[in-house]
Amino acid sequence: ITVIVVLLFRIFHLYFRLLKCQLIQYTTNTYISMYQCCTTDLEKSIALNNISTYYCLIDEKDSTLMFQRQALNYAIVSGDSLQIAMSKHNLSLEFDSFDELDSALYYEKMALKGLPQKENHGNCYFNLGDLLLKTGKNKDSALYYLTKALEDIPIEGKASCLKSLYNLEKENGDYKTANTYLEEHAAIIDSLFYMEQSTEIQQLIYEYNTKMRVKEEQLKGKRTIHRTIVGFVSICFLIILAYQNYINRKKRLQLQYKQSLEQTQNKLSSLETTIENNQLMITLLKQEQNNLKQEHENKEQQIEEREQTIACLKEEKQHLLNWLFAQSSIYQKVITLSKQTSLNKKQMKALTTTEQEQLKKTVFGVYQSYISFLHKEYPRLTEDDQLLLCLQETSLNPLAIAICFGYTDTHPLNQKKYRMKERMSREESKV
């Protein structure tokens, strides 16, 4: 009975496989089109996996292995561990179908090693145990993996796994255990056979229901045709009424258009006259604007000439003030002291306090207007700051200016300049 059930199961399996091949070919064309639209490496790997399965079914070895290796390469580039393991598992199955057991065994071990722990390992365990059984290299390992596969393999694969365990135990001489596995295998085959029979009955019921629905749809179609004819006649009548209404409305619109055209022509004539008047006014305004522009340019040129004259006069005034300061005795004293460059700093002399006061009076007398300007713009500047700014306007070098303040070195003078600039910047920020 078991053999008969197995034969029936295989006959039904072959029948459905023929139907499946047609669907697989259509699906493969779809996957080829999908592959051309893929953008990521993971998507390309999935599409190539399915394309390879089709070529394996039609026994095209070279194409099968080529597409499956490409799928594995894309899976590795994508970095998805599950897809990498599945590609290696598929490659092992395809090598097995072409009787290359060593390559199949190698890739199945790699797939099992790389498969994430959270995923189902049943199929990998079964395939690895079955390959070890076929090669006959390590029957203990084959028994271990096949037994472990029974824990989480689906029921369809469980029947094959029990059949492999049966063959293994029979070779080992343990006929009792082998018989147990065979009985479990037969029970699963029987349940699968009854499931297929119930599926066929369901298909017949579905076919009968489909025919009934087709008849109902045909009746509905006839009713729809009658209704369509009645509706078509009604629509034609409505179209005629609408067309007559359209003609009447068109005549009314033509009359209104003629009246509107006459009014528009009158308005157009009025607007043309207004435009001509405005254009004449624009021409006069442009001419006046050009005259004003020329006058403005002349005034700007006069302002620029006067500014240049003022700048020259200021420069000439500064030269005269510097010359006047240079005629003073205190200036000659400063020049004499600034020539002490050959002496040591400790031996150098600077202006005394009395001479500094004399210098300040002389400078403030000569540069009185500049002092007034500084006092107005920067009221926080000290008299020493004002004196320093005045001395910077002269031809004195930094050492000579330092001597004016009683220093024999320019370092204190630099500090004084820094503090003076800070006070000036505060005044400017307030403004």
C-alpha cells in the first residue's frame, strides 16, 4: 500500500510540476524584467536566485551555476548575512542536482556556518546530512545533521529527511530504527496524499462556482445590453435637444458679440488717443529728466573739484604747520637727541619734564585747530594722547617721538599708542 501511495504521489507531483514549469517560465521572464529594474545589490541577488532556479529546472547547468554565482557575489557585496547563506544553500542544491557532490557539500557547510542564529536551520541540516550520506564520508555526522533537521524542518521536507534516515539506519544494520523512520515517512506521505485529494475537490468546487458565476454574468450582460439600448435612445434624444439649445444659444452669443465688438472699437479709438497724449508727455518728461541729469553731473563735478582743492589746501596747511613747528628751539633739541643712536640706552638722554612742558605748549599752539578737532571727536583722550597724535603728523621718527615723552626706547611709546587706540575705538563704537 505504501509503494502504491508513493507512486500515486509521484504521478501527481509530475503532473503539477509540468503545470508549474509553465508558470515558472512566465515567472522567470518577470524576474528577468525585475532584475533590469533593480537598483540595490540585495534586489539583484534575489532576482538572480530565482532566474538560476528556472535554468536548473530545464537542466541548463552552465546558465544555472553562472546566475547562482552572480547572485552570491551580489549578496556578498550587499552584506546581508541571510541572503549570503541562502545563495550558498541554493548553489549547494544546484551542484547536488548536477551530481557534483563535493562542491555541493562545500557550499552547504559555508551556508550553515553563515546562516544567522535566529533563522530556521532545518533545510541546511537536512541538505548537509543528505550530502554526507550520499558521499559516504562520515555517516555519524550525517546521522547527527539529519536527526537535528527533524526538529525544525517543514512537513514536506520532513518526509524526505525520514527517508534518508531510513536508508542510513538500514545501511548501519539497525532495522528496527529504520522501520520506525519508514513508518513515519509513510504516514506523512499518506497525509500529503489526502491533502492533495482535498485540494482537487476544492478545485472542482471552485470550477463549478466559477461556471455558475459565468452564467450569472452572461444574464447580467444581456440585461446590460437592453438597458444600454434604452439608454442610448434616451441619450440621442437628449443630444438632439441639447444641440437645438446650443444653436439658439450660439445665435444669441453672436448678437452679443457684435454689440460688444462695436463697443470695443469705440473704446479702442479712445484709448489710442489717450496713448498718443501720454507718449507725448513721456517725451517731454524724458527731455526734462536729461536736462536735470546733466545739471546734476555738473554739480557733482564741481563738488569733486572743490573736495580735491580742500584736500590740497589741508596738505599744504599741514606742511606749513610742520615747518612752523620745525623752526622752534624745542624741535631742534629733539632732533639733536634723536641722533644718539651710537650710544648705549643707559647713556642716551631724553627731554626733561620742563622741556616736555615746553614741547607741549609749542605743539598745542601750532596745532591748535587739530587739537580742537580731537577734543570734539574723542573727548576721552588725554593731553598726552593729543600730543602723540600731533607728533605723528610731523616728520619725526618713532625714537624722536619717544624722546619727546622722556623715553629712550620706543617700547613704552607703543604701549601708549595701544591704550590711545582703545580709547578712540570705544568712542567710535558709541557713535
